[in-house]
Amino acid sequence: SRNVRQPSRRLKPSSPRRACLQPSNPNPEPLHIRAPKPEAEPACEPRPR
């Protein structure tokens, strides 16, 4: 059962920085579907000092 947990963990990036480099979903979503998802952008922005 340990092997089953590994794949699911790989899909979700452990660090927010990785989310910017690699999409959370393995399959690239179309532009018309990506547009209404502005929430993913803030995570990529640098943190305020």
C-alpha cells in the first residue's frame, strides 16, 4: 500500500515554488480553462519582506 501513496504525493508539489515551475495537473489545461484560475498566480509571487 506504500507504493500507492507515492504516486499521489508526486502529483502535489511539496513546495509552492515548484507549483510555479510545474503545473499541479499532469495534463496541461486549455487556455479558456486556465483563464478563470487566477488563484494559482498569487502563490508564484514572491513573499513580502
